[in-house]
Amino acid sequence: MPVNPVYATAVGASLSMFSMFRWNIRITGAEHVPRLGPAVLATNHVSYLDFIFAGYGAREQGRRVRFVAKAEVFDHAVTGPLMRGMRHIRVERGGDTEATMREVAAALGEGDVVGMFPEGTISRSFVPLAGRPGAARMAIENRVPLVPGALWGSHRIFTKGRSFTPARGTAVSIDFGPPVAYEPGEDPLAVHERLMTAIGALVDRAQRRYPQRPAGPEDAWWQPAHLGGSAPTPEEAAATAREEAEERRRRHGTDDRGRTADGT
């Protein structure tokens, strides 16, 4: 794999941050990420740092992940140059999906691992959303493994509606499962459903095995409602997401219904 100086620098900075805050990072199932050749890696999405942790987990197999990310991240003054330098893949909300799919196909054709979050946005309930079939389509059209993953604990550090809180010793789990089986030419929606079932099972296991618990009622915000926490229920989170989408449509004067490769 050719050395990418920007990617190498970003990895070094991440490792320094992990060490500084002594985060307790646990990785399981890394053997499901192929050591060689292309693959699509799809995980749940609970934190702004998920791409860092998912990429860190893939490093166990010596892989460097190129993530499909929203245009807003590329347009940011700080993150934009980093995203371009690390050769991540831009996707426009409601934009040219086929252009993104061609770029993904080129990356997979080069033998890269392409990462994405099928939910398309951070889940405020911390329970996986239904998502859209972009990851399944990428894998099917390019005939590459579709590897499911689960991230848990990263939301305690930095998630939607909360400030960056790098508490020392925070546990973060990174779990991968066996590739989702599919037939050539199969309906991406059917494969997507199997993918989200696999991701959901990995997330549920991670939540139940998580070694830390809320310190008290005020700290229960990061625990899902169905496990006794005070996070919004999926229904409450969905209502908030609809309100945000409507506000975004009003602000930008668009209908926001166009599907993109990452399902946003």
C-alpha cells in the first residue's frame, strides 16, 4: 500500500489522542476485515469520531479505510483538507449519486476498503436507524465483501448535541462481524436489510457487554432507553430528525429527498 503522508499523520495524531486520554479501546472480529483486496465496511453511527474508531479497528488487519462522507465535512476549513488528503470520498446531499458510485468503484478497483455509515446520520437514540441501501449497492455492484460493524462508547466522547468530552478511561468497543452473504445481482434493499440486522445484533451485543455504566441519573443520557437510560427512544429521535430535516429544507430551499450513496 503506497504511503499517504496525510493519512499517516492523521493516524499518528489519533493514536496520540488515544494514549493521552487512556481510552479503553477493545476490538473484536477484526479478522472479518480482509487483509488484502477490496471490501465495503459498514457500521452504525453514534459519534462524530466513528470514522476514526472504525478505521482504527481495520488497522488490526493492516487496512486503511477510505470513507464516504458528506460534502459538508469536505467544505469545512479544518476537516476539508484532511478529508481530501486522506482520499476519502465526497457525497453531495441530493447530488449526483452515480458520480459517487463511480468514485467508490474506482477505489474498490484499486483494492481499497471503502467505509460508510448506512444510516446516513448519527442516531440520537443510539439504536441503529433503518438507513438506506448505499453500502449494499456498492458491494453488490463491485462484487466485494460487505463487512458489518458496531461502534459503542464513542458517543460518550463526542456526539450530536453534545460538546467534546474526552473523559479519561472511557471504554470504546469496535466490533466486526462476518461478511453479509448476497447473490450477484440481488436486490440491494434485501441485502441492506440483512446488513442492518447484522449491525443491529453487533450493536446490541456491544451495549450489553459494555463494561461501564452511567455514574448517575444525569449521566444516563448515553444509555439507550430500552436499557434504562435517558436517551431518546427511536420514535422520539425520529421526530427530532424530521423537524431538523424540515428546518434544513426551509433554510436551503430544497426538498432534501434525493437519495445519495450514503443514504442521506
